[in-house]
Amino acid sequence: MKILITGSSGMLGSDLVDILSRRHEVVTSGSLDIRDLEGVMELLRETRPDAVVHAAAFTDVDCAETERDTAYQVNVLGTRNIAAAASAVGSSILYISTDYVFDGEKGDGYLEFDEPNPLNFYGKTKYLGEVSVRQLSERFYIVRTSWLFGRNGRNFVGTMVELAERGHEISVVDDQYGSPTYTRDLAASIGNLLERPAYGVYHLTNSGQCSWYEFAIDIFNELGMEVCLKPVKSHEFPRPARRPSFSVLRNYNWSMEGFKPLRNYRDALRDYIKDAGFVK
């Protein structure tokens, strides 16, 4: 296949390029501004990919609350542009979405057909991106994932290590639950999905669930570091954007299609720590 990847310099995008290029011809959107409809159309007409993996996004959840116009332009209009261009040249599209399309009030893992109700503006723009993909493409995959960590971008694991090296007590919220997901595992799974015309909505995360506080404990246990961790409630650690309290995604459609569950996040964390060069 010929696959076009947007956001190829990002944490997930860089792993997508690395992993997918081993079996397919991969092209990237480079420095293209996805908000430029004409530029997007021109790129798709020139490259004529079989599939587009749309990983480019405005991902700063807190900044999206104040930079709403930019977040909307990138996540909604940019996604519309990519979906429209993909449809125009006959490409399928795989759109990366998020657990933040849900409000966390269900009290159990979310299924693909549960009703979205985002709490923050970032989640709203990502959901509206989903709507654009559904409306404009007949052959689409929407992949919702969560709590990404990987080598090529800032993430919770790296932040925890940086804070620990400063030697201070670290406060971490213990009332928000999700499934940490390694970008290399996600990228490999996306590659498997693209090779089948099993279009639709998928939740795709590493197995297992934890709070941010429990994830921090897992990180320092794996690193063999003794760190003073303090569990706090979300209201004690105010952020501009509200987060869902329980946004675990059940990978139901993935399993119904016969795919193997992704490995436990702790096993993935162990490999990431080795790959990223963190020293025990």
C-alpha cells in the first residue's frame, strides 16, 4: 500500500513512519499546514495514497481552552480538509481520536458505540473531527486511544523522571483512570488494521488500567527509583481543562474483529524505558 501520514514528526507519527514503512510505501505531509484546504487537496492529488493516517492535531489539552480558534482550525477544519481530500482521490482515512470525547461518568470502560460527551474544548474539537470523517468518507477508521507515551515527544513518563531528578516531592492525581498506551504498540496495531477493510470506530489501547498516581508508581518501580509521591485529588491540582475521571476504553470492536489484545501497559512501559535510554 501507499500510505500518507500527517503529523509524522509527532510522538505517534514518527513511530507510524518507522513501523509502516517496513511493509508499505510511506509518504508524509511534511511541513504542510492542514488548515490550508487547497494545499491539502494538491498534496493528495499529487501523492494519490491508498490510505491516509491522520495523526496531526492540536494536542495541548490545557492550551486548547484559551487558544480555541487555533485548536478548532487544526482539529476540526484541518481534519475536514484531510477527509475531503482523501475522499476526492479515493483514499481511505484513519483518524486518531481520543478518550477525551467521553465525560468519564459511565463508571465502566467505554465501548465504541457509547455516546460521546466531552468535558473540555480539546475533546470537543476531536469529536467534531470524528463527525467530519464520518460525513465525508465512505471508507474510514476512527481510532480512539489514550494516555500516550513514546520516544519522540513529551509524555507523562518523561515528565515524572524529570521531576524525580530534581529531588522534590511529586504530587500526582489519583482520581483519574485510564489506559496508558505505548505509541509503538499503537502504530503496529494501526498497521494491522489498515491492511483489512474492516472500517469503523475502534478503541485501541494497551491492556490494563490505572490512575495517574498508580502509573507514576509503576514508572518508578520499573526504574528502581525511590521517589516521594503524594496522591492528590483533581480539585487540589487545578488545570484549565477538566479531565474525565474514568476514561478507560474497552477495545471491543478490535476483539470482535479477531485481533489480539494489545499487551499490558506495564510490559510496554518496561520496553519503552529500555528503548528511551532511561537508566535504572
